[in-house]
Amino acid sequence: MNYNEAIEYLYNSRPPFHQVGAAAYKPGLENTLRLMAHVGNPHEVLKAVHVAGTNGKGSTSHLIAAALQAAGLRVGLFTSPHLVSLTERIRVNGKPIPEEIVAAFVTENKAFLDELQPSFFETMTALGFWYFVQQNVDIAVIETGLGGRLDSTNVLTPVLSVITNIGMDHTEFLGNTLAKIAREKAGIIKPGVPCVIGETHPQTMNVFLDRARECGILGEGLETTDCRIWFADQCGYLRSRRLRQAPECELKGNYQEHNLQTAYVALQVLRNYSSIFQSSNPQIFKSSIKDGFAHVCSMTGLRGRWETMQEKPLVICDTGHNSHGLQYVAQQLRELTNPHIWIVFGQVNDKDTEVVMRLLPSGERYHYIFTRPDTQRARSAQEMLEMWGKEGLAIDRPDEAINYALEHAEADDAVFIGGSNYLVGYAISRFTH
């Protein structure tokens, strides 16, 4: 079985969530544990940082991985979804897993996969963990899929847990309140394992504190030395080390300020509570963070975060796809000084699109072209336009929608492409190939 055949097998026998949505979702850990046992239980020996959250968990994972790489470590990175190639999901020191390794893994384990019928994400989790052990990584940074408690990646006992934030997304699986969603995400908090929470919110703070008490990692107050849960935007025990001035970072989105703070505090906690950093020299540690953050995209291969695709006209794409993430994107669109801004926008049908529409900027200089991302879950362009309720165009094919924007934009205008990972993935393929 070659790589293309392996990918076709994975997609056709167990379609991934990014293609079919709820039908691909298999909560629970039984399948994953059976898969792990079949491939040698890599989760039992893998040293890892486990990252969950509604938004920012991908960027935060890449930031942590880059700083660890800059410290001279061999770092695995497991993220989802991919934008262009499935191999993006599994990286070692920024290099995607080779296609031939994917093909060999599927070929060798096909009979077991046929019998077990795991989800696409369960199979990818097993492949990723197995590959990291085969590659002798010093540490892996593992991003969860949808939730936390029942997520396939939660078979791990990490050296550090990180939860970036809680927002209203995937409510059909995780719950319809912030507190309910937080309980699912808090499921990655483990006994004896320190935890960093990225953003404090009154509806979720006590959920995390209660879980920390259950796991025995919370003392009587946030200032005690026994406390091993930190809210990165408050910093608690590490307040004296709080990130007071953001370092230079290759990620340019306004929302990255939160991710930088979360990653910074996570790295400080990791250094204090893990032997992963062989050197205790604070200058080496500080320079690793500086270098990692400054070169995070080039070091880890991160794409699609307020990324400039071309200069004239300015073309930017961003993977923000729900109201929690797009509020920052919308503000950044307002801050652009270009005379006209052409917005090519599409979403899938399980997003809070009506709320998103109220966040997006409008006015004479904003020109909307709604399109249909290439996935079964996509809303039609016409449906998006009707939900917008203002002037705009509906062009279903993403290539035609982007062409329209580029043909009508002047050299000093801006074109923004976003609202969906699938649309951004198409844009990256178009502008870089």
C-alpha cells in the first residue's frame, strides 16, 4: 500500500471529523487503549505536554514546541486538523512524518484496524504516539482533538497539562455552557501533574480549581508552594515571572498575546517541575524561549495564523473559525488601513455563524464574498450571504471567490481569506504551489 492508497483507506473506511463532522466522533478511550496496546503502548513511555482548549491550543502547542527545540531537544508535535497534508499532524523538530511511514503503518496494521474499526482520529493518535517513540523524542507536545476527558489523546499521563481557554464550540459534544465545556477540557488534568490554565473566566475558574483539588494539585490558596495549577493571565505562584513585555514572535495575530502568555508560563512551570531541561542555566532557558517564539513558524511549520500570502494586494489568511477566535480577527480587520478590504469568507454548519456575523466589520470599505469550503459540512455561499443580511456576493467555488477578490482589489487594498480551516488550507495551497 502506497501513501495515496493509505490515505484513501483511512478516509474511506473511517471518514475524519473534518470531512463528515459528528458521524466521525467516537468519545471514549477503549478503542485508543486497544490500539495503543497493539502498537506497543507508546503512551506509557512518551514524555509529553498535553494541550487542550477551545481556541489557541494549536498556536500554543507550536510555541511550546519551538522553545523546546531551541533548547536543543528532540521534540514531537501532534496537532489537528491539517491544512494541506495529513503529514502536518505529526512532526519531529518541525519535519512532517514521511509519507512512506504513514503507508507502512497502515499496511502493517490494516487487519487490526479492519477488526477494531477505530475513528480516523484514534488511528492518527496511535500513529503519532508510536512514531514519536520510534523517533526517540525527548518530549512531545500533544494537542487534543475536540475535548479532553474522552479525547483519544487523554490516554497520556503527561509531565504538564495546559488548557488555553474555554469558548462555545462543539457544544453538541461538550455541552451548551462554558462550565460544562470546561469540565470536559478539565479531564486532561491528572493527579500529580502540574497544570496551566491560559485565561481566567468566572464561569470556568472554579471548575478547574475543583478538578485540581480532586487531583491533589491544589493547596489552600493560589500562593502556596504546594499549588501546582496556574492561571497564566494571573500567574499566581509565578507572578514574579509573568510575561510583562511580549517577546518578538513570528505569529502576528492580536490574539497571539494570550497564547504567548500561556506558552511562556507553561514553559516556566515545565522547567520547575520536570527534568526535561538538562541545564538549569536561566540564560539558556531565556534564550530558548526568545529564539523559539521568534522563529516558531519556520521551526515547527505552523501556517495560517494571520499569515501574509502576498503583498500587492495584501493577502492575509487566518484559521479563526468561531466567535471566540474571530472576535480578535474582526478587530484586526478593523485596524487595517487599506482603502478597501475584500473578505472571502466561508464556514461549516456546526459553527456559531450567526454570532460570528455580528462580530465581522461592515461599512463602505469592506466587501464580502461568501464561499463554500471544500467539505461536506460546509454552509453554502448563498446561505452565508442570507445570514449576513447585508450587501455581498455568494460564489460557491473557493477558487472563483478568491479570483473575484484579486481581480477587483487594487494594489493597495487587502484581501482576507478565513472563517474555516478548509478555506485557509485551500488558500495556502493556491499561493504556495
